Amino acid sequence: MDNRNLFAALRAAFPKNLDAIAVETDTGLNYSWRDLERGTAMIANLLQSLGIEPGARIAVQVEKSVEAMMLYLATLRAGYVFLPLNTAYQKAEIEYFVGNAEPAVVVCSPGNFGWVSKIAFQAGTQHVFTLGEDRNGTLLQRAAQQSDQQTPVRSADDDLAAILYTSGTTGRSKGAMLTHGNLLSNAEVLKDYWGWKEGDVLIHALPIFHVHGLFVALHGALLNGSKILWFGKFDPKKAIGRMAEATVFMGVPTLYTRMLAEPALTRAAVGNMRLFISGSAPLLLETFSAWKERTGHTILERYGMSETIMLTSNPYHEAEGERRGGTVGFPLPGVGVRVRDEQGKEVPAGEIGGIQVKGPNVFKGYWRMPEKTKEEFTADGWFRTGDVGKVDELRYVTIVGRSKDLIISGGYNVYPAEIEGYINDMPGVAESAVVGVPHPDFGEVGVAVVIAKPGAQVEPEQLIATLKSQLANFKIPKRCFVVNELPRNTMGKVQKNLLREAHKALFA
């Protein structure tokens, strides 16, 4: 059989000259392609020397470092399953993930060894290593004694490569099982779709415990044999400063707003850049327009999830259509996207419904949750994303929210994203979030939480009065609050569950 091991495919794309620089860090370290080859071999050999079974889980909660990336690649190389954990997770969360995934190996930051190892050993994990951001820790000490030669394990398309726990806004987090085939097929499609070419250089400023930084960005650069400019932490000034040497940047919307606040962001500063990509959270139309005006570049927005990697993307080549702000573009080659109503019937073009998807990138199911997996797939094999949106006549996909964010007020469906769009267009408003809270008469009503622009005054009553002149009455939020900031997760997504919780007793 063909070896579909993802590492083997990435390794085959390394440039002929293995002594060329593969990764250059913001602390001045250089790693050659040979360093990546040898480092991943040594860590893979260490993992294999532990006598753990094929398909065993390797759970990793460490700060971002090139060695952490090598640990990911080594896990694939050795035929194990990589389980990245957000560095913000606390004790109760780690207890749940370790208990649920039963990893054979846990790797944590040296400073967390005391409490993490206790949880791991109690759950039956045999091996706990540490890995620090400064190339320290027991993992590297032990790996240094291993051979730097290793043959990548043979893997089939359907073999598990990673488990990503999706943030549980309703109930417990679920482990999405992604295979070598899921990850490789998506990386190959994106290489072509986003026009990766020889000489491309990626600025990597994202965390690596999430789809965007770990899969989309890393696989993109590695499968193209492209040099990576590596940022342990995002710094807008420094990122702009390196753009003269780079061609591709991937970020979440917050990174773009932070760079727009820098006077150094000019057309000249980004003159060498080929492509700016945004994802993981909705990009405000205002940011999209401001970036275009300031830099001359049109940000390419795309859409994906932990369960599916990338699903849609605005076009790279102008011949295929324009990049439209407020949309996530077209379904990627080989990916099916359809919109259905609550009865499962196809809705007309431009109408809102539940988004369902199908393709080689769609995950195998939820780890140890067969019932949940069955529930999330339709009888004819399409995955229900839980996102609500529409597809227009030209095939542009627009996401209007999560189905769980839907507000049903007096029997009418209210889509928060629609109302947020109107609020965000008002003078003085920087950003808004609309959530549903319980109401004795209507079942549920909307509450708007708004951030004002620096120096601007936003009057809640005036804002609601303006909305009343624009929207049907059932869509109007019953209350509005102006706050300094919205609660966000590490990827910049607004945590609406926290806002719902904070305001749930308003009308009780």
C-alpha cells in the first residue's frame, strides 16, 4: 500500500538542500531542514522505545516552541496520535481530557510538572515528560540519547493522526478524531488553492494547539518546503518588521486589528507579501476594508472547524472571483457544502439554514462518543456543522452564527450576527455581541453587549432606538450594555456562553 503517513508526505517535500534554513525564530535561533529531520527522528525513537502500542495518544500542553512542533511531527512519524491541549486549560479541564483520552504519554511545561504529573499518573498514564520553551525539559534530555535515524511508520488514510478537543460551550468537550487522510488531503488542496509557490516564506504567529496554527499554517509551509519565520508570541511591530522577508501571513482577526493600530503598517512594509489569510473567528467588514485601504492587500477569509479542517475559502486567483468581505468564499475542491432547514429540506439560494458538509477532510467521529457521532451526521453521511449560514447564487458562503447562538424570541428565529452587523456599522461602535437570555413572555430575548471605539460615547438607549428604525421589532435586543471588552478564547472568538451566563437573570 501507499504510505499515507502525513509526516512522510511532509518530509518528501523538504528541499534538496537540507542545510538551508527551515525555521528562524524571533529569538534569533535558526533550524535547518536537517535539524527538523534529525530532531523528529530522535523524539520518534524515544516514543517508540517506551513500548507503547501503535495508535497510543500523546497529550501535549506546552508553550509554543520549534521543539513542540518537532514533537508533533515525531508523533506522526512514530504512528501515534497527537493530542494538543490549550495552554490556558486548568486542573479540572486537564483531568477531564487525560481521563477521557487515556494518553500513554503526557508532555507538559516544566513549571506545571507537579500538578499535571499527579493527574496523569492517577489516570494510569505511564510516562510524563516536560518540555520548556527554551529547549529545556526531560523530553529533550531523553531524546538526545536516541539515534537520529528513523523510518516513518506506514499509515493508511484512515489511521488516526490527531484528536482535537472542541471547546464545550454545551456540555463536555468532544474529541474530534482526525486521520492522516483528513489532514493530508486538506493540505494538498490548500497548497494548490492558495497558490503556494517556490520561495514562499510564512510568518507563523499563531498558537500550535489549534487547527489554524498547527495544521493549516504548518502543513502549508512544510508541504511547500517553505521557510518559516517563527513567533513564540505575536508582536504586531515585529511581525510588520519581518514582512519584507516574507510572503504569507495567517492570523485571527485580532492580529489584524492590532497591526492596523501600528503606524509602521504601510504599503511599503507589506510590498513583498503575497497573501494575508484570516480565520478562526469572523472578520469585521470594517477591518477587511481598513486593511485593504491601508496596505492595498485584500485579506482572504476562509472557514473551517476542528472536525473538518478547512471547508471553504475566498478565491486566491482573481479569475475565480473576488474576495468578498463578510463571506468565507466558495466550497474548496472536493468539499460538499449544503444548507438545510430544520426539517432537513434544502433551502433556496440566499436563504438561511443549517450548514452541512461532506468530503475527505471531514473527521472520523468523536472519540469514544458513538451516539454523539451518529447524531451529528445525517442519514446520507453529511456532517452537521452546527453553523447557520447561506449560500448565494454565485456559491459564496456566508456564516451568520452558531445554531446554539440562535435566539428564538416569541416563536421567531433571530440570528445574532445579523443584528451585530447593524450595530457594528453605527458611529462610535468598535464591536458588539448579541446573546439570547430567558424571558417570561417571549421565551428568549436578545441582549446587546457593545464596545465603544476609543474616545467615543455610545448611548445604549440611542443604539436601540436606531435599531428600531432598521429591523423588525422581534429582532431588537431588549437591553444594551456598553463594556470595555468582550470575553474571548485564545483564538479571539467571543465566548457568548459567558455573556449568556452573566445576563441570564435580567428578566427572571
